[in-house]
Amino acid sequence: MVEDVFGIHDDNDDDSYIAEDPNITAEEYYRLLEDANTPLWDGYTTFTKLKLASELVNLKLESGLS
């Protein structure tokens, strides 16, 4: 409807698109999201990789280590 008013016509009416690999920043982000749910080892659910990293950074900041 709006396309008709403004004379905009898309010749590619099918919903196909070209899939491409994510860029490096997106890949890093997806890896971090995956690490948020990855346990340190099988069967140990108390700490994930992300939780351990955040606890270590917090300990470092609280103790004044550089």
C-alpha cells in the first residue's frame, strides 16, 4: 500500500536472503554467551566460565591487585 503510493517496488518478493558469517565482534559475543552457560567441568554446576571470571575480577578489584 505505502509502496504503491511512493512508487517503490521490490522486484525480489521472495523472502530469500544471503546468509553470511558473523563478523569477529559478533563471533566473540556469541562465544561469551555460550560461556555463560558452560560449566567448568561436566557435572559441576556451581560455577560457569563466566561466573568464575567475574568472581576473579571482583576478587582482584577488592584486594587491590593489579
